[in-house]
Amino acid sequence: MSLDVKYPSMLELRQRARRRLPHFVWEYLDSGTGQDRVLARNRAALDAIEFMPSILVGEVEADTSVEFLGVRHDMPVGVAPVGMSGLIWPDAERILAREAARAGIPYTLSTVASQTPEDVQSALGPHGWFQLYTPRDPEVRRDMLRRAKAAGFGTLVFTADLPVASRRERQIKSGLTQPPRITPRILAQVAMRPAWALAMAQSGMPRMRLIDDYAPKRTLGLTSNDHAGYHLRTSPDWDYLRATRDEWEGPLIVKGVLNEADLSGLEAAGVDAIWVSNHGGRQFDGAPSAIAMLPRIRAATTLPLVFDSGVEGGLDILRAVALGADMVMLGRGWHYALGALGPVGPRHLAQVLRADLLSCMGQMGLTHVAQVRGRMIDHAPFAL
């Protein structure tokens, strides 16, 4: 039976990943923070966006490609940064970078990844983005930026929505530490997931390799929401952003923007694009859905917009584009695919997303992705 038949959507990949991953790994990937209210708000708000289908439009040859920051991508979608991807599957960062390059879409490496920029360099395509969790020491920042640039990452993603560590209570309860330690409790979970256990036995448990190069040893073995990266990190301010802008040659995207009041300062600081996100519901359980904020931000700036938070398929990608996004990023989805199918998962998900985009565009008679912006039903709560 083909993968298309067994796993025709992200839902099936998510279900299989849950069956294959140890509980502590699943909780790391799937959880939000607090009572997961933002996760629910993200989903409900996306579902409220409706489109009017078309009839009698004849044969439609749809084009899913978009241009973003002067670069042509095959789809308006990319791989969002996820820390410790290697906890989901060994060599995850290289696998994701390689499959993103194959699909013609951007790949974003996290500062707290389980592989360094140099590790990923050989698999990186022409659309590599590096996500910066802001180090307190400016020399560490400059060295990280130097290494990312030298490894071929051309776009910098400056994450601004983590002033403090979030609680992520489900992760705490699961027993996960950073780096992961095999306690009797964890070992019992691993024993129930033989495919994951065998893969990890061959590669070794992952660590935050880039952070390890800078972190003092006393920070090792902390709980999953108090890892070494937090001890290196500062809460950035406007001066920090301006200093980073001065040090980075290339496009700079600021990630984690929900408030249109912040846009004038970001524009003045010289950023090249805005990333609208509530961190996938993982940071603040009192935050609004990201999609509800997207139209306000689109109306308040001419800068290109990236969007994430709650995206589950091609229809959600079109919903975000309809409300003003130029590029839509997924984090959990690619990792559900890894957890479900291992190295072949991300390629399959890329095919699923493209097929879903084409199907939805065909239902609306769209020949290009941007045409969706005129197709929302007026009574939808986010109509522009």
C-alpha cells in the first residue's frame, strides 16, 4: 500500500507519530503551554476562515510558486525552526534541510538544534535560514552569526517572543531533561517504542550541539524548559535588535510578532520581513490566535509577512495567504512526518502539501496562490 493511501494528510502522520514516539518525545513535540488553550484557539480561528468555491471555470493549471525576499520558491511554505529536532529522529536537521532543498522551499535551523550549522551545510539548499535565540554575550552572538553565514545560511530569523522561559507543563511531567538522560522512567517509555529506540541506539541521544560549544558545564542536565540555551540567552531589547541588524549581512526576519504597534519600531530598525506567530502555542497561553492578528499586521505594514501557528495542510496555507501572509511555515508537521515515517516522512509531507494546495486552488479556480486573497466569504470573522 502506498504512502499516499495510508497517510493522505498530516492527521494520519500525527497519529502514527504518536504511536511510534516515546511519551516524553511526543510531549516535547506536541505540547503547548498552560492548558493548551492557544493550540485550540489557533485551530478554531483557522477553521472559521471560509472560501467560495467556483464552477464552470474550465481546466485550471495552477501555479503554487511564490517569490519571497527576491527568491522564487516552489510553494508558499517552509520548514520552521524546531529545537532538538534530533530527538524526534536521528539526523533530523540534515534530513529536513535536504528535503526542503528538494522541494524548493526554505529550511530554518534553530539555535538549539541537535546539529550545528556546519553539520547541516552539506545538505543545505539555496534557501537556508538560521534562527537566532539571542545570546547574552555579544561575542557569542557574533560568532554564531559568523558560523551560520559561513555554512551557507543566507537569511537570519531573530526570535523576539521568548523574554522568559515558558512553563510547558506537559514536558515537565514527561520527565524530559536537556540533554536527555535515560532514567528508569524514560527507559520504560523507550522500551515501548522499538523503532525509535533502535534508531537512537545507533546514533546516540541528541544534544544541543551549537549551544554545547558555548554553554558552561554546570548548565547540563536541566529540565526541558530550563536548558542550557536559556542560561546563555538574554531578553532582547531594541538596541539588541539594532546591533544584530548591523552585524548581519543579508535578509533579517523578526519572529514572534502579534502586535501591530511594534511595526514602526521594527521598520525603523531595518528588518526585511515580519514573522507573525504565537510560537505555536508553546510560549504564552493567554495569547491570541496568530491568524486573528495577521490581518491587522498586514494592514499596518508593507513589509513581507511570514506566518506560522496551527497550520495543518494546504487549506490552512491558503487561509494564511488570504489574510496577508507571503510565506507560511510549519514546524510540528515536518516532525510528525519524521516521527511517523523516519527519513522518508518529510518528502511525503511535501508531496501531500503540494497536492492539497493544488486541489484547493482547483476548487476555487485559482491559477496562482495570490489570487486567494479575493476569495474569502464576507461573513468570515477575519475578512479584510
